[in-house]
Amino acid sequence: MRSMIEFGKDHSPAWLELMSAYQIFRARLFDWSREPDQVKQRDLLLELGSWENRDLNRRTLVADLLRSAEMWDEKALLLVQKELTAIALQEQEVIAAFVRMALSKLKGRSERLAIADEVLRLVAEEEGKAEPDPVVFHNGCLLLYDLHCEAEFSQYAGRYGTLIEQAYGLDEKGLADMKKTLSAGP
């Protein structure tokens, strides 16, 4: 590990400890990011892949790390893109939001369209169930919006608007406002 940046003794002990821990964290994250793709994928899938044996506290921690760490290369996210997309649709609100933020880090149009395709596949499965979960449709709407997939969002909102509205927080006006914002561009 590189030498640590020192801070003046005028800082509080809590600040000094925080900066020390942060530098160690960044160094460890950098080391892990250089691991082979198979190692990174396995590490992430241990927490993100299983629905039956998931630990929500660990899953939240991993999702928060993916969301917040500015050092993530897109490759690590792409390794578990399908799992992250499923989590963004099917998981609890906080975890789903963290994962949407992580997926929003993918800048390539083709990667974003691949996620949009996966969203459509997952909601088609959900739609076929005897009692579809409206939250899945709501979360899919938010993910397409966050990824700025304008055409896909518009089609999705038109097709699943009723199911989206059954969840919470979005109504017809909210969906119309989101469409308008997307069509206005960044």
C-alpha cells in the first residue's frame, strides 16, 4: 500500500481516524478492482445472486458500495448486470434505489439498452403471474427513467401504466411529467 497522506494534529481524533480508514478503503477497493473478472463476479454474486438465502443487511451494504464508490469500473457492474437489474426491480425500496444508482453509472447506450431489454423480460414474466406485484412495474419504470431510455420508458409507461400506479408514488400525471422530462433531454 502507498504511504498514507497525513493530516495536521489540529484535526479531531475522529477526523484523523476517518481519513485513515478512507485511504485504506480506497487502496483495498483499487486492489480488488484489479482482481480477475471471475473473482470479482463470484464475490458479487455471493451477495447479489441468491434470492432464497439472501441477507438483506449484506445485500444493502454491497448495493450501497456499488452505488457510492466512484472508483468502480464499468466492467465490474457489467459482470453482474442481470442480477443487478433483477434486484432493481424486485428488491426492497432502499436496495432497489442503490442498485438503480449503480446501474446509472453505465454510460454506454448499448449497456443501457441491454438493461432495458432485461427489464422488459422480467416484467413480462411478472405480468404472466396470477397476481403480479405492482412494485416490480413501478421499479422498472424508475430504472428506465434513471437510465434515460426515452423510447423504452414511453412504451413501458403506456403498457404498464395501470400496474405502475397500483404500486405507490406515481400516478398518470407523474408518468406524464417523467416522459416530458426525458424528451427534453439532459
